[in-house]
Amino acid sequence: MHAHIRSSARDRGFRLLVGFLLLALCAIVLVPLLNLLALSFSDTRRVSELSGLGIIPKGFSLIVYRVLAANPFFMRSILNSIYITAVGTAINLAMTAMAAYALTRPTLPGRRLLMLVVIVIMVFEAGIVPEYLVVKRIGLMNTRWAVILYNAVNVYYLIILMRFFDEVPRDLIDAARVDGAGHGRILRHVMLPLSQSAIATLGLFYGVMHWNEYFRAGIYLNDPLKYPLQLILRQFVVLDDTSALIGSGTLYSYDEAARLSYAALRAGTIIVAIIPVLMLYPLILKYYTRGVMEGGLKE
């Protein structure tokens, strides 16, 4: 009896400790984000009053977001990032799913050799110079496709999806074949529905990769109308290139914009860049939780 009471006390203490650590981690993540949000909504004349990691705006003003919305390059960069992320993620998932399905078929000729090639590609990745020469040779310079098609199949994600496909019961595949289904129909109607959690998770990983891409965009794109949002963000936040975001015309045409705090504008730009990713997480979590529950109910 006493041992049971001591065990229960230790369990409660452990849960309290874990809860405290999780709250501390949440605070470490949320406080800087809320500080940026407070900076972006603060009155331009009172931004300096927001000291440290304050999370309550000083006054209220939407001038930061009005200046961003008035910049055609900034708004176009958001559309470019959405297009690159949507198309790139769709291509990534389609290519990864087809490759994973093919490599998990026991009857595939040269399957072991192909797996060896895949592992070699994962370990010895080509450098940026050969990649640049290939992009230039096939005529993709200064096109969004140079950024979209990069890393169309991530080998690590491919191996993860292969493990999920391996868990699909062979009886379901055999039954589909008896009903006359080909490989394409088996992939669409058997493999993918049973791997929703993996597809959703990989879609999130691929989407974040495309949304945060700036390095290759800076190499392959030279037309400002094709720049993604992260490249504009890098020019303004990292390189401190103010004209890349608001431009001299905007600065000297409006008195309110001329008095705009660069710290508030930088915070607003970062908030706009991370909001789409934050909105994706609840959607992906729903599919992930459903996949875990379905897996736990299997006999």
C-alpha cells in the first residue's frame, strides 16, 4: 500500500516536471514570436518603448502592413512563394510516392542495384557547381522551375515512405490485382489512402523546404518579379537593404512611411513569412493523429 502511494507520488511529480518543461519550451518559442507581433502592431512613434521581449503593443498601428501591401514586389513575392511551394510540393509527393511504390515491389528488376544507387545519392550528394551547370544547360535559368524541380525526390523522405508502403498488407494488394487493378490504381486507391499520415508529414516537410528556399532562388533568379518571399526577406533583414522592401519612392512620398521604424517593418515582414507555415501545422497534426489512432486499432 505504501509502495503504491510512493509510486503514485513519483508519477505525479514526474508529470509535473514534464509539464513544467513543456511550458518552458512553449514560452521559449512563443515569446519571441509574440514580441515580433507586438513590434509590428505598435505605433510608429512608440516602438522604442517596447523594450526587451515585451509582448504587448505600444499603441496600435497598421502602417507596417500597409507599407508591405503597397509594395508590388513584396506582394508578388508572396504569390511566387505560394506558387513555388504548391507546385513543388505536389511534384515532390508524386515523385516520392511513385519511387517508393516501385522500390517496394519485390518483382522490380534490379531492385537491389537501384537501392544501392539511392543510398549512394543520399551519402554523396552533388555540389552546387554541377547543379548550376545542369540548370543552365537545360535552360531553366531565371525561371521558377529551377527552384521548383530542385530535390524533386528527397532520398531520406523516400526511405521513410518506403517503410510505410512495406507495412501495407500484401493481401490487400493481391485482392486489388484480382479485381483487375494495375500499379497506378493500386498506388492511388490502396497505398496512398493507407499512408495518409506519412503523406501529410512529408508534404509538410517538402512545403516548408520550398517556402523557406532562398539560396537557390538567389542563384538562379535575377528578375525581381520572380523572387520568392524569403529572398526579399533576406535582402531586407539580413543584408539591411531597405530599398528592396519599401523603395525610395515610398519613403519620400508618405510622411508616415518616412517615420516608420525599421525594427517594426522587419518584424512585420518576418510575421508575414512565418504565418503560412504556422497555419499548416494544425492541418497536418489532424492527419497525423488520425493515422496513429488507426494504426493503434489494427489487430
